[in-house]
Amino acid sequence: MRHDAHGYWIEEAGLEGTPSMPALTEDAEADVLIVGGGYTGLWAAWWAKREEPGARVVLLEADHCGFGPSGRNGGFVNSMGFNLPNLRRIFGDRAAGEMVHAADASVEAIGSFCEEQGVDAWFTPAGYLQASTAPFFDHSWEPIVAACEGLGETGRIEVLGEEEVRARCDSPLFRTGAFYPVAATVQPARLAAGLRARIIEAGVEVHEHTRVDALRDRGGKVVATTPGGRVTAGAAVLAAGGSLLRFRPLRRALTLTSSHMVITEPVPDVLEELGWTGGECVTDSRHMVHYFRTTRDGRIAFGWGGGRIARGANVHGRAEVDPDMTAQVVAHLRRFFPQLRDRAITHAWGGPIDVSPTHLPLVRTVGDRSFAGFGYTGHGVGPSQMIGHALASLALDRRDGFSSLPIVDPPRVSVPPEPFRFAGGAIIRRAIIRKETAEEQDRSPGPITRLVSGIPERIGIHIGR
Ligand SMILES: Cc1cc2nc3c(=O)[nH]c(=O)nc-3n(C[C@H](O)[C@H](O)[C@H](O)COP(=O)(O)OP(=O)(O)OC[C@H]3O[C@@H](n4cnc5c(N)ncnc54)[C@H](O)[C@@H]3O)c2cc1C
């Protein structure tokens, strides 16, 4: 098994060894500066050039565009239907409806981009199945069903009985479930590489291996400092994922955890046996979610959102390669699919997850002319297109449907400062895992576990979707 930070997708897309764009070596000027070349930054660059082809757009990426979480995630392209109860609670009914429609459109826009731009990112709009794996989880989707009913959003979620769930994917753990039709899968590294190629063709100046060390407002402009030179820009888009924690104004705006994945050798016979040939992406119903999908070459990619909390903005190290977590993920995979007992796991990898206290992505205005997009909480593939578009509109000073989305500058919720964020987060994470393991085994979690796992909600930090 190959276990490293890059994982399977980057290798499959043939990106290893691809020449990077030259690093910045002198001072430059831009209308729009973009910091970070994951999906958020790439989409922002794409939309900035689409909206204003004459604008000078400069993108600075610390490594190679798309080699961060954007190139190595699960490839679930979700809308925000499962966020509806949370969206309603925070923004009210009208704005919740607006958000979920914008997120639907974002999923569609990714498919249209791939088709129109000839990007073969394996975009497969086959929907998302959420399954229950224990009596405790049998009704997990009821708040979502109620929210859909309340908003007149018919057809957004379909409740399934056990037979219907197992007809889609016959894991012995599955009980009842819910199906969300607006969802797709992609090969994430192919999508990132396609976006990178198209923005370069569109005339975005991309400098890779160029880390932005500081950003400040000066005389109505934004100045970014890198080891090779400064960029002075009319506006900046901050799209550095979990590394945004390094930017002082955002230190209390997010926390950082990690997720780890493995992928099997091609197992088309197992997929046939499971009846899992429709291309749906699937999860269980835990907060520390297990997520899995098939690939075009007949593999099962399987991940767990129960990775460790990262200290500060330390996105490397155990956030990416964590042998202990990987051993757990392999064991979980074989519990969901005992048929894989003797099948090889070919790759393992992981990455940081930028978690917002509301568990909803957001755009935050920072200083005079900088706009940050983050907080995807493990669900960035679909929404990043919409957030990138909002960031481009804001940076270009355009007032449109994207720059006025409800998640642009929402009411502030802060996470506790260090050392409480890391130490407290680690204790709470362990309590949630203990609680959900007990629930999965039809046991009652002890009172202390229940108390500790409930702390986030009591201090205004949402856990779950
Ligand atoms: C294992 C795993 C599985 C996941 N599965 C899914 C999934 O199935 N579906 C889903 O929707 N989401 C999933 N996610 C989350 C998803 O990958 C992210 O939400 C999404 O990629 C965020 O994109 P981004 O562009 O905001 O950040 P990133 O992809 O983190 O990109 C940020 C970029 O900024 C660069 N950077 C950082 N600091 C600087 C600096 N100072 N200067 C310049 N550049 C800098 C980084 O090198 C990086 O390339 C998963 C994440 C992981 C780790």
C-alpha cells in the first residue's frame, strides 16, 4: 500500500512530476490577487476572468495547484440539502431556500464546466445515499425531511426502507436510509487539474511554489509579501484552506481537523455482488462520518471524518499521513464490506479539514479589500464553485446574486482561542467518537461522554450537518 500525502487521485490523473508554473521572483501588480490554488482559488480565478476578461488576475499557490485537499478528497459533489435545518436556524426560511438553490446550481455548474471545457473529471450525477447503521440513526434525516416540507422543497430527499437502501449498496450494516438526488462524484484531482489548465489558458498569471507570508492593506490596495517579491493588488481573495488560520483576523474563525481515506484495488466483482453499480456516493449517519464511493476503474474509495484535530495551522504531518488513523479506516472499510477481506488496499492518504463553528461555508470580508472563503467542514467540492464565484464578484466590486448570498459575511461565531481550541477539541473529538461507537453498538454512552460531546452545542458551536 502506498501511504503518502498525495494519495490515489493525483497519481491516477498523471500529475506527479508535472512541471509547476514558475515561482514569483519579482514585484507585480494585479487587479485581483488570489492566495491559494485549491478549488476555491481556482474557481475564483475562473470567474474573475469570465466576468472581466480584461482584469489582471494573479494566483499565488504555496505548492502546486490542486495538490492540497482539493486534489485528494472523496470527490462527493454535494449540494446543501442536508444543511437545510441548520441554514433555517441561522438565516431563516427565505435565505435557507436561496442558499440551497444556489448550492444545487453549483453542482450543476461543475458538470457544465466539465462538459463545455472538455475536462474529463469523471463527473457522475448519480445522487447521494445516507444510510443508517444502527437503530439510533434510523431517523437521522427526519429534521431534513421536515425542513424540506416546511419550505415546500419537494423531491429534494427520498426516505428509503432497508430493502431499497440495500438494493443500491448491499452492506450488511445498512438499515433504512435517505437519498438526495442532487449530488455527483468527481475524480477530484482531474477536476483541479482541469481548472488549473483552463485558468492558465484564460490568462490568469499563476505562480506556484510561492507562499504568501503576509498580507496588508496599504493606500486602498492590498500588498502580499512572498519570498520572491510583492504583489500589489486592487483586491485579494484568500483561498488558502486550513492555512487561513495563519492569517491573524481569521484565527478565531475556524478550526482544523483531518480526514483520512483508503482505496482498494479494482473490485468490479464485489461491486456487482453489492449491487452497487449506480455510481451513488454513500455515507453512514454519524457526525464523524464514514464516506465511500466507487470509481470508474471499479475501486471503492473509503474515508472517515474522525481524524485528529490539527494544532494551529499545522496542515502537514499527521493531518496528511497518520498510520494509526489509516489502520482504523481499513478496519472500518472491512466492517462495511466484509467481501473486501482479502482484497488489496493500494493507497492511503489524508488531509486537513477547515471546520467553521456553524458547520457552514462562508465568505468573510477581511480588512478593506480582502475576501476569504472557507469553513467547508468536509463539504467543499460542490459549494466551492459558488463561493469562488462570490469571491470573484466581491473582488471585482460587482453586486450580484453571488456577492449577496446569505453566507457572505454572516453573523460572527468564534471558536475558542488556543490552547483551548486544540486541547478542548481533541477531548471533545474523542468523546464524540466514543458516543457514536456506543450508539452504533446499541449501547448507552456514559454520562461523562454525553456531557463532553455536548459541549460544542452548549457554547454555540454546531456539530453535524
Ligand atoms: C481526505 C479528505 C476527503 C474529503 N472529501 C470530501 C468530499 O468527498 N466532498 C467534499 O465536498 N469535500 C471533501 N473534502 C473537503 C474538500 O476537499 C475541501 O472542502 C476543499 O478542497 C476546499 O478547497 P479550498 O480551495 O478551499 O482549500 P484547499 O484545497 O486546502 O486549497 C488551499 C490551497 O492554498 C494553498 N496555500 C495555503 N497557504 C498558502 C499561502 N500562505 N500562500 C499561498 N498558497 C497557500 C495550499 O497549498 C492549497 O493548495 C475532503 C477533504 C479531505 C482532506
